[in-house]
Amino acid sequence: MERHTTMRMLLGGLAAVILLAGCGGGSGDEGGTSKVPGPAPSGPVSILSWSPPTTYNDNVSLDPERDLAYYEIFVRQDPNFTDDDLPVAEVAAVAGVPSPDGLTIARVLVTEFTLELLPSLPNGSQLYVSMRAVGIDKQKSAFMDPLPWDRS
Amino acid sequence: MEKIAKHLLWIGILAALAIPAFAETRTISWSAVTTYTDGTPIEAGKTVSYSVYWTTDPGLASLHSIGTSIAETSTPFDPDVLGMIRGGTVYFTVKTVLSANEISALSPGYAWVVPPAPPTTRAPSAPKGGIIIRKK
């Protein structure tokens, strides 16, 4: 169990992430602005955790490992997220994790993200975080319920 | 069997009438049959209905039913429900049945290439159970 938790933490920090701050909010494909996450943050960290969707918005079953492409993460000073908001990061929905013997790569759902990896956050010690799931056909979910993020 | 209803004049596939969330419904339609093969009109008291089939055989063997006793001159169908292979060619044929159980020959086959499946427009549901955990 502890090992599993450690793995999830690693995924939260090291999953394929495209940080979008400063690139005008476009997708990671635009302008080659993708960045690799820097060193793991020191000091207290805030881990955003979530449950991947398992249905489409019409209640048809969805396989998150197969049908999801990535998540968009949003940060605001208030909880009023809108479709006009630009994501500050894209997090792959599935990550490859080496097996213990290093010979194979297992596909694991990404369900955590370290918020301190986000660059250029809005000012303020109280922020709000939300996210959307994006399917492999680029269809986007509604926003997840906003979460208060106390940075003080 | 004094008279046999003539075969249908033509069969045509119309555009999709509706594409609901779970299926792709299309409609096949055909012209109404009003005469016997000798050209005489079908009597007013007789009811005309149609049986519609599809097959992958251009010779119209191994027919699969789409519907029988159809009073209208069109019927909806779902290519996937019927087991049609996307991208493959299928052939439709119709025969006319009169209330007196007089049955026509099959109409000439109408070839149709089953179009590729439409792209999904379903969005995932939103992630749930979000929580922010502060760790030192």
C-alpha cells in the first residue's frame, strides 16, 4: 500500500506534463512551448488528487486508460471557472511506469499532480483549482468542482 | 396467381434523418408500387406492403431482413445494428406484397457503400473527488 502511494506520488510529480503558462494558452502543440518539469519542489507541497471519469456525459461507459488523452488544469483567484479560461497545464491521463525489473512499461492512470510545479500562478494566498478531462477525440468535460487552494 | 405486382422502379438511400447519441440511423426509401407487371392498376381495395432486405451478395443471395409488412415507402435502419461492415458495399432489395398474398419478384439490387462510423462527439464526464492535500 505504501509502495502504491509512493508510485502515485511519483506520477503526480513526474507524469508527462505540459506547462502552458506564458504560451498564450494554446495547446502544447503550438509553438513548441512545451517544457519539462523542473526539479521537485522543496518544502511543503500541495498535491491535487482526483478520480478519473468513467463515463461520458451521456452516461455511456468510458475506459479512462483508453479513452482519455489528458487533463487541463486551471487556477483562478475565484471559483468561477469559464470556458474562456486558459489551462495552466496539461497532464497526461496515462503514464508509463517501468516495471520493477525495468524490462517493461506499465500504463498507469494519472490521478495526482503537484501544484507547486505550476508556473506563473495568479497572485494571492487563496486560489482555486479546477480541471477538465479531455478525450482522445479532443472532446472536453465540464469543469471539476473548484477546490480552494490555501497557499499561505 | 393471376397477376404479380411488378418489381419496384427504383430504390434510393436518403441522407441520414437522425443521428442519435448511440446509433446512426439512416433511411432507405423506394417508389410506391401501383401497378401489376402488365401495367394494370392495383385494385383500390388491396393493401400494398413491402419487405426490405440487404445483402453483401450482388446476386442478391443470402438476404437479411430489414423489415417486413412495411406500409410506407421508406424505413429506417442502423448499419451497425444490422451488422453491415463499415466501408463495405451492401445491396438493398425490396419486394412488394399485396393483401391477397401476391408477392412480387425482388427489385434490382441497389448498391450502397456503408460510410465510415461518424466520429464521436461525446465528452467525458468531469473528474470527480478532487482534493488538495498539503504535504511537508
